[in-house]
Amino acid sequence: MGISRRSFFKRSMALGTSGFVAAAPSLAHAAADTAKKPYKLVSTQEFTNICCYCAGGCGVICSVRNGELVNLEGDPDHPVNKGGLCPKGATMFNLRNVVTPDRKVKHNESRLLKPQVRRPGSDKWEDISWEDAFNEIARHVKKTRDENFVEYEDGVLVNRNDGMASIGAAQLQTEEAWLVQKFCRSLGSVQIDNQTRPCHSSTPAGFAPTFGRGSMTSHWCDIENADVVMSIGSNSVESHPLSSRYIERAQRKGGTWIVVDPRYTRSAAQADLYACIRPGTDIAFFGGMMNYILSNNLWQDEYVKNYTNAPCLINPDFKFDPESGHFTGYNPDTHKYDDETWSYQTASDREWDTKGAMNWVTKPGVPKFKYPTVHEPKKDMTLQDPNCVFQIMKRHYSRYTLDKVSSVTGIDKEVLEKVYQVYTSTGKRERVGTILYALGETQHTFGSQNCRSMAVIQLLLGNVGVPGGGVNALRGEPNVQGSTDIAATSDGLPGYLNYPRQDKHAKLADWLAKETYADGYYTNKPKFMVSILKEWYGENATVENDYGYDWMPKLPHEYRDASMIPTWNRMRDGKVKGYFVWGMNPAHFAPNASNARRGLAKLDWMVVSDIVPTETSDFWKEPGFDVKSCKTEIYRLPAALIYERPGSIVNSGRMLQWREQAVPPLGQAKWDLEMMSEIFTRVQDLYRKEGGKCPEAVTKVNWDYKVDGKWSMERVARALNGYNTVTGKFLKTYGDLQADGTSACGCWIYVGYWNNDDAPLDHTKQPVYRRGTEDPSGLGVFPNWAWVWPANRRILYNRGAADMKGQPWNPKRDLLHWDEKAQKWVCYDVPDFVAAKDGKGVPPNNKAFMMTWEQYSRLFPNHGMADGPLPEHYEPWESPVKNQINGSQNNPCAIYTNDPSVKRADPDKFPIVATTYSVVEHWQAGGQTRNCPWLVEISPRPFVEMSEELAKEKGIKNKDLVRVWNNRGEVRVQAMVTKRLKPVMVDGKPHHILGCPHHFSFIGRYASDRWTMNDLTPNVGDPNSQIPEYRGFLVNVEKA
């Protein structure tokens, strides 16, 4: 397809006008000086690294001369960004060095260079040595743990420290993120969260019950293989700029790009089809598409019948009542469901063969537990039985007509039908579509069901596991995927295992019995769990003491109370005394952020590790704050930048890549690995010398991560990958894991990323650092670049790429196929199914989703979703309109809604729907980008975006100072009056939308403002993921 000069500039500007313009003067200056100056990179050493902003995982090259960074640019060999960088990535140099007006380079004065402490009641920072800081923090930790230790609760041994909490990990290297959760849990704390909770926790919560895993199903390079790309809840051009390159390539090949968004974004401007949707109505939109597919016979029949549970029969007692808006099993007193009626009808039962395939459970050293029984579901392969999943779905979504969905979402009916027509065309055998989404889908009280909806659409159309297909989460933090994988979250163990709860998992045998699947690959969970415990406690973990399981703290019965929102509430109420913050800014990003800041002010102590001052470390500097009354002792520890320390990072596509250390940390800054290790080993020493509450839970922890007397990231990589406890050799694949204590592994899905015994401390010889650019498939697989979990598999569920005969649906997208003559699979990607056994090829079958016990996907999960087995539309917690589809106004299972700080908005007083969003020049809470002068010059201050119609109604002009407020707080910022927002027609009446960029607040050298946009957002949560509802709440606006 030819590109005109106009279209070239149009797309170039959309991909980063600001970065292009900002670079132009310096490029011109450089050209003029070439005759006078030598090439700027003469005598430099190059180090490869990965960008510190979104989860694209773009490669960068750091050029160093005489121990100092002199240049940073995109890596031209990298398959994701191919040398390109977005405006933020291009200014990472600023995080260490800035250029003065007279073109001199100096260190960024915003950087924290030495440890400091703010004493109780003080209005200033004091310098403190690292030694004193570590010793004081260790003493605080021990005191808090001993005073708040719960040994038994309800007769169950829980060994829990309720007085301490932790947040953060996604800005750290993967090895450090893994240590965050080990550090905190070893000190008895279960109140652990990181950036995944407010960003993408809805993704694993919605995907795991559907597919068996909870992550992006494909990868960035695969997007260009799609015939249709649908972006919803995602502004790719601004939030993930390099991803839009692949969308553009798909368009060049004849593909169609659909954008569904409340705003006419830069992505919408590049799309072929745009639909304006009211915030919080995505399930209505997807429900209408499901109805469109099912009523027009557009599903992929062979795929649906064989690779999903559509033929399975459900308990005939299952019902949905549109009048109440509830599925069967709902308890209005507890606001919870009993899922008994959601179960399958059983055709037959089968016990484990412990003398055959499952004989490993009888080996010495394997803990005893009750083996699960396989209950084979009844099926109707004709899909006609009224109790089969397919018919239940047809009935359920028949209410979601074009007229009804248009009335609920505000999307014009003709546009809505066109979107449905175009996207559902991918249900044809030869076509494929992909869905790209981000926080516009996840950040709702029904965010997990939004994710489920997208997964169901893709399964109905046969778009999962296929090149160019999938449901692809565009994650926003550089290592939020990694920090999710390694479970720096309250409810998980590394590798997406459930964390032990006191009511379900009192003993190891209970955990193994309840969590081990009857069939599928998760029959191996005992191997994963025992290997985690062996690494955790080392030689102290034996079969006789259940591998140290009792030492691990157990989640309370109401496990969701260990998440971040109730943790801040408990701080406010004086129940949480100490807080660790690792590269995160809760005083800014928290929903109802002023409530979180009030919580920080009630702490005894807090430790903040970061590269710059933040609203969290300096919350007491908020205008109007009573400093003297705040007794929180705060330790502000200077952290090294991403190119000032080594370690791995995981992008959205599950790719682990190694960051090389290019330069030493500035000043006295340290790696987080060093900080955690120095604090933890000091706490261990205190318990050895002084005793205390359950000291062995601390002293028996294995913390063997030094090499030659120094804390080593490579040594932690060994623990994450796993090793044989007898030989000490690395595990090569997760097939090497055992349940008898002979394997130790920090995270089972990472086995293979660091497995070269010949060079155990050399990252350049490990799979994680591979740089092969060959692509035998021609589909963008790049199998020899870095390493992707699990097992270097690039496309998950890739058995779905071929039909029941093992042949690709479209020969042009041949990812794998069955060679009938050779009786084997020919694969260009690592198969995500059993392709061979005992050295022989396994002929094609329907086991396309080996991580579910059924080994097919679930359109209807009979467990795993707290708010129902099928996505159902509910209005956001705060909405100006009545639910038109069922009788429950909001998600009946929404959580944290009764806390007095929520202060629900009355739609009569606050009729305007607000939603937060990001701009291309800034990132998340802004701690880094607000301290980069190049970016601040382009985007210097906060604003709210409103339609011309709303501005006219309120008497507001562009750039006017306006007040935006609700019951929780207010902001006073400039108005940006724009055509990009329009009122939406809902049930025949217009409703206004206000866009609220959230990056700014009151701390920052180059860009700060007293107002915090998240003071407006409600601190309520999704019952599955506990994610807050940032993307749809109520406010009012007036001229200030």
C-alpha cells in the first residue's frame, strides 16, 4: 500500500509529534557542528538495557565514556521497537543527566543521592548513614512484628504480622520484585501489593478462570498478523506508542483498525472505524457483540465445539434473574455467591492412577494429601440441550439488542452495528482479529468481567492461540508483568498459585488437596509448591516439617482485606504501623488519595525507596498539612536507576530481558536488592540474639544471595530459575521440578530463563540475554531473542492455531501443523500442549488449553469468578443513569463500598461522568517524568478536558481555571475545551464526560501543583481483583 507525504506526516505526528519537534533543533545544531567536533560516541562502551516506562519492553543502548552516561538511544536490533523510542523513552537520559541552557550536561538535581530521615513532628529531612538507617529500620520492623504478631486465629496457626504492609515492585528488576514478596512474607506480612493492583489485576482475575493463565496471550510483534485490530480502553498511540507501529503494519497489509473510546484520541484519529462509548459500559458493548455472534451464526463452529466448554451441560438449577440482576446462589447479606449451581453435570468419575502417570506422588519426600477426582462433564456436541453452555449464553445475551446496547453505551446504532460486522468477520476460518486493551477495561468494579468478556468474544470467534489473534493486555509499568508473575500481591504465590488462606489451607496437605487440579498441567502444583518452599527455607525445609509451610503467614478469612485499599483504611484507623514503599507513589495514585495520605500520617514508620522525592515520601509537605502533629518516622532511601543496576524485566508479552548495568549509581544510591538484604539479615540477627515472637519464621529463611561478599542479582536469578538441591545444577525446564524436595525454585514459570551451568554468573551466556533476530516462521516469532515464559513460548494456547486435523486455519499463518506422514508436529513456536510423549508425536486432539483441568477453555467458568459465571452489565458505583439491562444498579458483589471515606456522589449534585487518563509525555504518578525537563517543557501542568457543549453550558473558555469537585475532594486546574469529547446520548438524554489526566501533584522540581486528580476517584473495588474504579465516577465542574 502506497504512503503519501501527507499520510507519512499524519502518522509520524501521531506517533510522537512532541518528540520529533523537540529533537529537531538539536539535530540541526549537531549537523552544523560536525565539521568542528568528533563523532560523539568515540571511545564509548555500549550496554543494552530496557526502557523504564510502559511494558513494551523496548530496547535501548547506553553509551558510556569514563564511567559516565553520554548517550541513550533505541536498540536497532530489538524486535519490539527496532531502534525507535517514544518521547518518554527518548528522554531516559534526563533521569540521570540534564542539559543546561548553555548546553552543558549535569546530573539531574532531583535525584536522591543519600539516605535521609524525617523524624516525628519534624518539618525537615536529616541525613543519616546507610548503617544507621538499616539498623533503625530493622529495629522498627522487629518491634512492629512482635507487638502485632498473631500466632493463632480461629484455632488455626497463622503466624501473621498484621502491623506491617508493603507496596511496590514493578519499577524493580524481576529478581528484586521476587525478593520484595519473600522479604515481607518472611516478616509475617500478608498486606503486600504492587502496581498490578491498581493497573492490571483484573487481567489475571478474568483470564485465569477462562484460559487457565492470566496474561497477554500473544506478544507485540504478532499484532501485525491481524486482519482486524480492536483497541478498547486503550490509547495505543499515546500510552504504548511502539505498539501502534504494529497496528499500522497490519493496516498496510489490508487490516482494519477499530477504536472504541470515550475520547477521540490520537489512536482514534489513525483508526479506520471509531465508536464513542460511555465510560463503564463495556460489558453492554461486548454483550451486544456476543448476541450478534450467536444470533447470526457467526461463531467459529469447529473451534467452539472442540476447544471451549460450549457443549458442557450445567446444573439445571442455574438461572439468572433479570429483575434482580442476580445469578443463582447470591446472598444479599454477605454480597457473595455460592457457586454450587454453576457446576457441570457429571458424566463419569475417574480417580488418579498412582501406579501409572501419577506415580510420582508416591515417591519418598512427597507430602501426603487427598488426591482430586476427575468429574467428566456431560456434553451435547450438537449444542442444542437447553442446559449446555452455548444455549445458556444465547438466552443470557438475547437481551443485549442493538437498540438496548446503543441506548446504554451511547454508541450510535449504525456505528455499533458496523463495528460488530467488521470485528465478527474474524470468525471465518481464514481471518483473525486481536483485541488490545489497557486500563480503560481493567479499572472498574467489574474490570475482571470486562476482561472475561473480551476473552469470550475471542473464543467464540476462534481467535485465541492463533497468530494475529489473542486478548492482549497493554500493561503500563515496565515490570508490572514480572511483579505479577512473582506474586508481589497479597493473594498470590509466584507462578500464579493461590496464596495460603487460614480458612482453606491450614496445613500443607489442605493446600495441596484444594489447589491441585484433577487433570491438566496443574496436576503438578505439588511440585511447584514444594519447590517454592525449598528455595524459601533451604535446608530447613524438610518433609517432616511440611517444608516449612507452617512458618509462612496465612491470609485472613476475608483475604481481600489484605489488599491495598483496606490497608490504607487500616493505617488511617491506627491498625497498620509500618509501611515499605518500593518505587511506588500511593499518596498520588491511590483512589481517594487524600484518604491514603491520612493513613500515612498515622503510621509509626515508613520506608520509601525511590530515585526522586515523591508525594509519598514527602506527604507531610502537602499545602495545609499539620506537620507537627504527624509522628510518622520516614526513611527516604535513594535507589539506583534501571541502567545503574543489572537484572531482568518482563514485558507485556511475557518476555524476560536482561538489563545491563551501564554506570554506577549516583551518590550513595543503592539497588533495592541491597536495601532489602541488609535490612532482612539485620532482623534475622536481632531474632537470633534477642528472640521474640516465633523467631524461627524469620531465622530459618534462606537468604543466600551473596557472591564474593556482595549481594548478587545473578545469584537471585539462580533461585528464581531453580536448581536441583542434590547436585546444585540449574533446572533446565519446568519438567525438572519435583515434589520430593530435590528441586528448589522461586517461580516455576521462569524455569529456563537462567539455566546455563557453564556460566552461572554471566548474563551474556544465559537464555534471558539471547539476541538472535532470525524469524523462521515469518510471523514475528523471533524464537531466539531473549526468553519468554513459559518455556520460551511466544503465543499461548497455540494448539488453537490449528484445526482438529492439526492443520492451520489459514496456511498463510502456519505457526504449527501436524505432519501426518512423519507423525509429528512441525512447530515454529514452543507448543502449548502435549505434542510428543515418550519420543513420539501425539496426534491432534482437543486438549488446546492444558492449564484448565478440562483442558479446553471456559466460556462459562463454574468457579473462580466472585460476581457470576457470565459477564453482566452493571453501572459503575457512581453513575448518573439507571441500569437499563437488569434490576441491580451496580455490581452486587462490589467491595469496600461501606467505608465512610467513600462518600458516594449523588448524581443530582454531581451529574458529570469523569474518567482519568494518561498523556504521552508523562507516565503514571509522574515521579520520573515530572523531573525530566524535556518532557515538562512539552506538558507542564495539569488540566481537564471537556467538550465544547459542556464548556458552553458552564460558561467556561479554553484555558480558564476551573474547579472540579465531588464529596471526596476537589482540584483547580485549567480547562482544555476540545472537540475530542462529545456528550453521549443515554436512554435518549445527553450526558457529559470529563477527561482527567492524573500525572501531577504537589512534589516535583520541574512540574508540580497542589492538586491531586486522584483525590476525586472512589476507593471501591472489583470483587475478583480488588482494583479501584478510576474509569467512571461522578463530579461537577464550574469556573473557579
